[in-house]
Amino acid sequence: MLGLAKYIVSFSLIIFFINSSVASDRKFNLGQIATKEEITGWDIDVRPDGLGAPIGSGTALIGEEIYTEQCAACHGDFGEGADRWPALVGGEGSLASHDPEKTTGSYWPYASTIYDYIYRAMPYGVAQSLSYDETYEIVAYLLYMNDIIEEDFVLSNTNIGQIEMPNRDGFLLPDPRPDIINTQGNPCMKNCQVSTKIIGRARDIDVTPEDDNS
């Protein structure tokens, strides 16, 4: 038994040093360098301009069938929403109202963001089970139902960043920070002369907790 214990200890030390050599060029000698395949598995985000969109394509004609099978149970046969699941169609001009509808046509600013979300998180409960082409086909069908593209339009990685969405300018809010203000191509970086106007005080509008000792 003693000899077997020594053998196990020696074998464990060999494995330890082999693994340590892999991480020898990393700070603290922890972990191991990710392979290209491992990085690719995590790097699935798609930028608003379409950069990062995987190679693939699809049309609304094919997407209708896939949508019916994968999405309609929650979002309705025509994107109207089932029970308390969100609607995906309609809502144009409702965002500034008391009861806004955040659908494909009324809210999402980029078609590429829709692709990113669907591929990453849908269908509910079986996320990332869709192929690249299936995702393009579903996105194409959603865009078609919202009158953004024609049913025979071929949506692909080469044009998804060029789709003009109805609410594409809805997220362009001004940023008042002095280091962001840039009127001549040269943003202010120090000693910025920016006027500040106090429009209210916490105590005056009664949101500051009372202090009995004050």
C-alpha cells in the first residue's frame, strides 16, 4: 500500500507540472491559453454594422415555417404575442405613448441586434439550438411582418448591417459630459468650461431621509 501511495503521489506531481508548464507564461501560472476553437465558441456577438455576423442567409418565405415551429407558441402565429409573451409585430409610433409596444418594427434599432439576440437566447429553453441559416430566416420573417423588407429578400451576413430599421435613430441621445462634447473634432479633455444649472435639491423635493439630529 505504501508503494502504491508513493506511485500515486509521483504520478500526481507529474500531471501537475505538465499542466503548470502550459500556464507558465501566464500571470500567477493559473489557467491555460484558450484555443482558437474555444474562443470562437464564445465570440458570437454581432455588431450593429453587421460585423461578426456568421456566414449564412435566409428569406421570409422559408422563415415563416421555422417561426411557426419554433416561435409561434409564445409570440403568436402572426407575432401578436400569446398570453403574456411579448408581441413582435406592430406598435409603430407607440414608444412615446403611455403604453409603448417594443416590437421588431417599433423598437429595435438594428436588424443585426435582433439576429444576435435570437441566436444567443432563443428559442426559450433551448437557446443556441438554431443554425445560422435558421436564424437569418426567422429574422427575415420578422422584418417582413413589420413591412421592413419584402418576402423574397435574401437576408445575409453581407447585408444585415445595412437594413434601415424604423427606430434606428431612437437611441441617439445627447451626452452632456464635457469630455464627450465634440463640436470641432477636438473633445475637451481638461479644464472644460461647461456651465452647470441646478434644477432641484434632494431636500427641497423631499427625497432626503430625515435626520433627527440635524
